[in-house]
Amino acid sequence: MSGRFAPYGWALLLHAVLIALLGVSLHAPTPRPQPVAASAEPAPIQARAVDEAQVAAEVQRLRDETRRQQQQEEARRKQLQDEAQRAREARQREEKRAADLKRRAAEEQKQRAAAEKERKAKEAAEQKRLAELKKAQEAAEQKRVVEEKRAAELEAKRKQEEERLRREEEARRKAAQEAELKAKMAEEQRRLAAENERVAQERARQNKTLQNQYVADIRNKVERNWLRPPTVRTGMTCTVLVQQLPTGDVVGVRVTRSSGDAVFDRSVENAVHKASPLPPPPVPEIWDREVEFIFEAR
């Protein structure tokens, strides 16, 4: 509403400005004559000329502003009319589409109802056929059950007789096999016991030889790292217990039977530490965390 009546408001404002300017000009006090140069124009005439020019310029500006606002209002009114026309056309298209959808939905509903009716008719016919088929199958099943029962009774009697004969034969065969198996098992146990004894003796002999060789290798390496003290006599002995890791690294040395000479005993302990890591065993199974051997001064 404010945009529609804006031009009339500007017109009223223009008239009010004009009236105010005229009133100011009419009521302005007449200036007293002042002595001026001969070439100068009277001041009141120049003031009035300036006021009239300003009024004319303001009037022209207000007219231009009014015309511009009228053009803007006309353009806005035309835009609103175009938007209203497009909205009416869109509503008409939407109403037509809704009518088409409603008509199509009614046709589809009619088709579904016809299809449902046909389906129910077919389903009823199929149920009737299945009921008749089930009745015939039940009759055939009853007949089959009677015949199978009679055949099963005959088969059971035949199997009972076969089972009795089989059990008797199986008992005779099993008794003979058990007797033979017992004899074979007793013989095999005697053979295995003898073989195990032989293998154990052979393994013990081999391990003993390997163990002696292993201890000799350790003793030889210790001798290579032994520094003979001046006071040691040839033939002096001491027994040494060595603790080692699987890598052969020595973690402990202890003299279990002293030679009677503390210097000799300490020299042997030092030699064992210098010999670390100790030689590996010929076979892993003879390795031991503690190895004891007799060291003799030569």
C-alpha cells in the first residue's frame, strides 16, 4: 500500500515545499539601502533570483523523483501480475496432474479388484483340487502302510534269523581271531622289549662316549686358557663344577674337590671363565646346564 500511494505523497510534499518557500519570500523583511559601488546590483534582487532558481531546481528534482518512483511502481505491479499469472498456470497444471493421477488410480484400483477376484477364484479351485488330491493320497498312504507293515514283519523275521546265524559265526570267528591276536601281541611285545633294551643300551653307550668327548672338549679349551702358576706341580688335580647357558656362556664356576692349593684352584676357575663360551655338545640331547670334570696340571 505504501508503494502504491508514494507518487501522491511526493506530489503533496512538492506543493508544501513551494508554499513554504513563497511564504518565506513574502514575509522576509525589506533590507535597508546601503551605500554600495555604482556597478553593484541590489542585494534583494539577487537573493530572490537565487531562491527562485533553487525552488525551480528542487521542483524539477521532485518531479523526476516522482516520475522515477511511478516507473518503479509500474514495473513492480507488472512483475506481480506476471508472478500471479505464472502461479495460476502452475495451479492449473497441478490440478490437471492431480485429476490425471486420481483417474489413473481409480483405473488401477478397478484392475486390482478384478485381478483379486480372479485370484480368489483360482485359489478356491486350487484348494478344491488339492483337497481331492490329498484325500486320494491319504487313501493310497493307508494302503501303503498296511502293505509296508506286512512286508516289514516278514523282513524282520528274516533278519532275526540271519542275525542269529551271523552272531554265531561271528562269535566263532572272533574267538579264533582273539586267540591268534593274543599270541601275536605277546610275541610282538617280547620282540619290542628286546629291541628297546638293545636300543637303550646302544644309545646309552653312544651318549656316554659323546658325553666323555664333550667333557674332554670343555677340559681341553679350559687347558688352552689356563695360565700355570709358578707354584703348581705337575699331576695336581681339582674337580670343577661349571654352570652354563644353552649358548655355552659360563654363568658360574665352583671347585667341588680342591687340590689343596688355593692358587691352583683359582687359576682353574679363571681359565674356565676365559674359555667361555664353551664348546657345543656333539648332539643337543647330551647338553647339561652343569658340567663337572677333573682338571689336571700337566
